[in-house]
Amino acid sequence: MALRSWDCKGCTRICYIMQQSGEIGEYCRYAVEHGRIPTRWKGDYVYCTKYSTDPKHTDKNIRMFVRSS
């Protein structure tokens, strides 16, 4: 069996960030807030432990892009 990884499609744990270009992009809210995406192995499959379909997990406020130094 081939190794497989998670798919973010349908996940509601998202936030929106305005880029320096003015475009708004959709990002993983947990990764933006914590700097990583927690995952676990389940057989040959890696899954995201923060995947959610709860609409309350979406941050609808648009954040500004901040470049870390």
C-alpha cells in the first residue's frame, strides 16, 4: 500500500490573510496561529488531528500579512 497524506478539502478550521499584493488567501487557521500542523500516523495514512467541519472554527476576520524576521 502506498503512503497517503491528509487533504484539507472541506476543513472549516481556516482563516483569511490579506497579502502585500492586496489579494486575500485562505489558510489553515491552526498552522497560522501555532506555526505547525499536528498530524498522526494511522497505518499508511497521515492525518491532520485538527481537521474540522464545524463552521465555528472559521475565523472570518481578515488578517494582515506579517513577515517574520
